[in-house]
Amino acid sequence: MKTNKLCLSIFLLFLSFTTIAQLKTPDEFLGYTLGERFTPHHRMEAYFKYVAENNPNIKLEYYGETYEHRPLFVAYITSPENFEKLEDIRKANLARAGFGNSSNITDKSTLVWLSYNVHGNEAVSMEASMKTLYDLADKSNSKTQTWLKNTVVIIDPCINPDGRDRYANWYIQFGNKPDSADPNSKEHHEPWLSGRSNHYMFDLNRDWAWLTQIESQSRIKIYNRWLPQVHVDFHEQGYNAPYYFAPAAEPYHEVITPWQREFQMKIGKNHAKYFDQNGWLYFSKEVFDLLYPSYGDTYPVYSGAIGMTYEQGGIGAGLSITKNDGNLLTLKDRIAHHYTTGLSTIEVASLNAERLVDEFENYYKKPAPSRYKSFVIKGTTDSDELKRLTRFFDEHLIKYGAATSNLSSKGFSYADVSQQPKVSVSTNDLVINLNQPKANLVRVLFEPQTKLSDSLTYDITAWTLPYSHNLKAFALEEIIAHSGEYPIAEPSNEFSEKPYAYLSKWNDTEDAKWLGYLIQNGIKVSFAENDFQVDGKSFKRGTLIISRGINVGNNQFDEIVVSSAKKHNRNLHAATTGFVASGNDFGSSSVKYIKPPKIAILSGSGASTLSFGEVWHFFEQEIGYPATVLDTDYFGGVNLDQYNVLIIPNGYYGSNLKTGDKTNLADWVKKGNKLILMENALSSFADVDGFGLKTASESDTLKKERPNLESYENEERYALTEYTPGSIFKLVTDRSNPLFFGLENDYFSLKLDSHAYKLLSEGANPGYIKSKNNLVNGFVGSELLKKLENSLSYGIENIGRGSVIYMADNPLFREFWQSGKLVFSNAVFLVDQR
Ligand SMILES: [Zn+2]
């Protein structure tokens, strides 16, 4: 018996040794050395699967699929002991953050999450993830196996598979064999659509908080099920730069704790040790700050983690490139660097596991002190916006509810920043207070002013939720109690008789989505230009009027309208008459028929991929309305008469839009069509014959000879006086103009560049900046602020029978500006219907 047992043990030992001996390295599995080629996404997936199948304490979890149907997954790697109780570790970790009950787990294993390749053309990351995985899976590696005793590593090898494969496929097609290190070689110059972004050309590293893209929506679910203590986002920067790692640059947001700062320093020092040993160059404490909440470093930071960005120099480097300093940079070098920081991160986390876990718990138990402690949003329980917001809060584990009692308080009004009004809170109001685990994140999303310790920042400095969602909202200095839920009423839409007309509100992109559906299904729709009353009820301007009279001959009229209203959750009013008590009767010329838009969007060289992607995504994914994508390559030869709306997204068109193209466009508009120009597309039409747009001239102070007055070290700071990284202005808004129909408040606009245009002398200026007092949040340089006085944000010029809509500010920016999407819908469907 004894002998048998011994034999069995020896046999098992032998078996496990052979398993170890057999675990293939990435090189052995793939059949080439890492760094010799770019690995396609499905081959990387195959390697992860193989390792998980051959190591009992590694498993994969699939969490979603990209727009192009590539799989999204993570791998969990830890010690055999931890692996057995992985689910208990997860629950204990969440309980420390205040979610769920604590389990019987008392040990303090830390969670380290490594995310690779959020930017597809920063292509080294996914390659490095395989090498890192192998070291963690390799049982003979005593270092990594020791770390895993108190550390659970979660690897997301590729956050953006569509972009990554786009880059890799392109490189495989155009790369020389052998590869050319000459920076002029085509393989170092990606075409118009680079691999950086996802399918819809969104930057996924700006989407962690807003969750507009399917990759982010899928990832946040799994991320918030774990809430790691350390999160690393692996990137690349220009290939002439060396390596960047923590600590991050100022500004840091105020809620960031001393421990979060301290640990960044510990990590940085550990990486430096390895880089010093190898003589590799690096920098830290510069460029990459911690402020904008939608990054892969800041979002984790505001969720209690040490969130970090690591940047290898390498964008465009292909398999090898000669740098400015004459040295050769290879993909193999880049892999070695990311692999080194990945393992070094796990090492430091393991050495500090207990402290990491304790400080994580502290982060959730003791949020940063804040002047404002509750945020109250006025609303009704059938509001699309509140429904959207509650879904948004659920995704971020943010607690909210209806106010439990009617009361009055004092606070800050987002809509009217100069006032400290009395606020009456009612039980219909949605309340979010800081008495909850995600208090710091709530505060970052709602704070009226972002405090900057330094005005040099990498991204927009303002994102306040009540502005982006055009909410009637207040920040209060006391904790307001709420019920813990906010039920949204569902419409019933049961009608016994066939009405004269169906009426439906217009204040949300959900309304635009339904309107788009009706139009595509042959229903004719009008809208009211003025408020009106009928059947004893009041309706606001913009209300959709779907009358039987205009749909004469359509015997499916009632069925299509009522069933689609149900499907789209629209609350219909069945009007018994078109004779109104106030306002305009339904046959009035002030009730405008919405001519079905036939839409074209310009893309290609000159257009900003991000901006074009936003427009594209808006039509395909947000409202489901068809639009034809054109390209600047052949735009001049397209007969535009097939379309009545043309959208030119933000871009630097230059010679991509020829003078002849612009003349043709002016003629096309005259025939009764609509041209929508966005952001810098305006500059291609400013001061051009046939268009009334004029550039604002520079102020005298701007023209002064500053380079001679400024020292070399101050030059960068002086440039800031003419700059905004993104800031919020409360526009002077004409809400009687259809462009702003459905808004709850004056429009708050995100200003992203330093262009300024004069108000239209012939045309409407429904949204503009009057003075510097219109700035409500974010950094704007002093000179730019002067230049923006009396400048156009949104203008409409009638040319012949058509119109041009000038959008100097991008209402679709990253698609998180919810009210901007309504303005854009207005431009497409309501403006200039005659
Ligand atoms: Zn990047």
C-alpha cells in the first residue's frame, strides 16, 4: 500500500514535470521568435487558450465581442491555492470596497490587472502579453510562482482587437521583406485610417467612463466585478521617445490619495532599477497626467486602484526603425521593455500586497472631503435622460435613488452658476450622494469646477455630467437621503379609437431614433414650431405631430405608429382634434413637415477619423438611420443631387476640398439642400466666396512680439494663453430656434480648439459666446478667452432655398455630450424644414 502510494506520487511528480517541460513558449507555439512578425489576434488567442489548457491554475473568461466580431477575453493567473478560492477572493475584495457581504476570506491577496493594446497600432503590447503570460505560467520560474502566492494577475491581452488586426494586417501587406528600418519606407506610414482606434474610429482610451463603445461596455462589467488594486494600461508613443512609466505628471486630481501617489513612486523606482541595469532610457513625471476620468489609468484610480500608463517608444516603428539618434529600435526591444515593466509591476504589488489591500479598503471607506455632498437632478419618472443616467450609474456601481422626502436646501445651480439658489427637493428628483463606495468617482463626474494644480494637461479639463447631459441639477452641501432606486415609468399606448393625430415629445435622441424608424417605414411626420395646447394638455415646441391627414392612403398607419412607439418606449398622446386651444392648428404653416433626410457623410483624407467615426457611429448605432459614406478621393465626381443633407466632419481638408468643390457645394445648397459643417471643417469655408462665414481677427495683444520677451523655458507656458484643452461654455442660446428644441436649459458647449468665427451678419446665430463670463468649467488661455468674445458656436445661414449649419463646436465629441447629440439630431431633422 505504502509502496503504491509512493509510486503514485512519483508518477504524479513525473507527470507534472513533463507538463512543465512541455509548456511551450510563445516562440515554440507560434513557430517564430516573438518580434520577428506581428502576431494576428486569433493566433494570440490560440496561445492563451493553449496555456490555460495546460496549466490548471490559469483560466480564460470571454467577456464580449467587438463590432467586427473578434473575441474579448481576460486570463486569470495565480497560485494553485488561490486559484481554488478565486471566487471567494473576488467577493472578499468587493466587500472591502463596500459591495456585498464580506466572506470568510481573511488573507490579503492583491489583484493586478494588465491591459494591453488599447490603441491597435501601438502594436508591441499584445506581443509582450504572451511573453508575460508564459513567465507567469512557467512552474519552474520560482520568482513568478512566489509572487503569485499573494497576487492574482488578470491579463487582458488586447482591449482593441479590431484596431490591432487592422494595423497588423496592413503591416503584413505593406511591410518589406526583410523589413526596412528607413523611416521613409511606406511600412512606417499608416494610411488615413490607422489602427489606433476601434471599428468606429473611437479612441477606447477616452471611453472608460462614458462607455459609448461595445468594447468599453463589455469590459466595465467584468472590471467592476473585480476592482483590482493595480491597473496598467500598456501603450506606445512616438518611436524617437524612450520609455515612460509612473509616477505620472501633474496635474493629479484632488481625490487622488497620498498612497496612490506613493505607490506610483515605488513602482517607478522598481522599473528604473531594471532599466538602469540594462542601460535603457526612460522618463517619468512628465506629459501623462491624472485628471480626465475616462482613461485606462484615471478611471481605475477613481475606483481605488493604482492606475498607470506605460508608454514604449514605437508608434510606426514596424519591425525595426532607425531613430533620430541613429540607433536601431526593433520590435524585440519593445517587447523586452513592456515585458520587464509588466513583471516588475507584479513584483512590487506582491511585495506590498497587504498594504495595497488595506489602502484600497481605506480608499472606499474614507473618500476625499468634498464641499458638495449630494447632487440632485430634477426630473420626471418618464424621462429618457434619467433612464439613461440610471443605467450609466449601474454600470459604474454608483448608488442613486429618488429623494425620500420633499425638503428645501441651498446649493449650487449648474444652469445658473452665479446664483446660490434655494433648492426645493421633491420625491421625483434623482439623488446621488457621497455616502457610498464610489463617492470619489461621483465627485469627479459632478464637480462644478475642476481644480487644476497645473494648466498643462494632456486632455480636456471639463466634463461635468449636468452640462454634458443638459440637466436641471444642483450640488448641495448636505447629504440628501434617497430610496436606493429610481423606477422609470413605461408607457402603455392603448387606444380605443383612431385619433386625428398622434403626438410625441421631442427632447432626446431616443425620439430621433423613433422618428428615423417612422420615416424609414413610410410614415410622414411633422413637428410644432411653437408650444401648444390640445385636449387640455400642454405640448412643447418640437413635439412630433403624426397626423392621419398627412398620411392619407397609408392603411398601416395606426399599426406602424402604435407598435413602433411601444417598441421604442415612446409615450403617445392620441389627439382627437387638430384645433388647438393655444399655438398653431395642425394644418398651420408653423407645423413643419419633416422632409426625409437623405444623408451623405464625407470621410477620407483630410477628415478627422475620430470626428468622422462619431458621425458614422451616431447614425449606425445611436439612431439606426441610413447614411452614405463618401470619400474625399472621389467626392468631386459624385452627383450630390441624390442627397439632401451632407455632413462634413471636423478635419484639415486643405487641397482635399478644391475651390471647384466648394462652388459646387454652394450651388447644391441653393437648390434646397442642407450642408452641416463641423469644427475645423468651418475653416475650409470661412472667408470663401458663396459663404457668409468670417474668421475672427486676432486681438492686438496676440500680435505682440512675445518670443523676444519670453524665456526659452516659458515658451510652452506662454503658448497656453492661446489654448484650451477642452472647456465648457454656457452659450447664449436661442431656444426658439429648432437647432435647440427640446433642451432643458441653455446649451453648454464643449470648446475644443482655438478657432474663433465672427457672428453671421446674414443668418441666425442661435448659439454663441458673448463674453468670458460664459466660461463655466475648464482651462482657457487668457488670449483665447478674449478672442472668443462674441464668437460663433452654432450658426445657420440660408443660401438660396437651402442652408448651411455651422457647428464651430463639435456636438458629437466622443459621443458623451448627450445634449450635443440632440442638437445634432435637430440639425439633421428639424432645422430648415420649410
Ligand atoms: Zn496609446
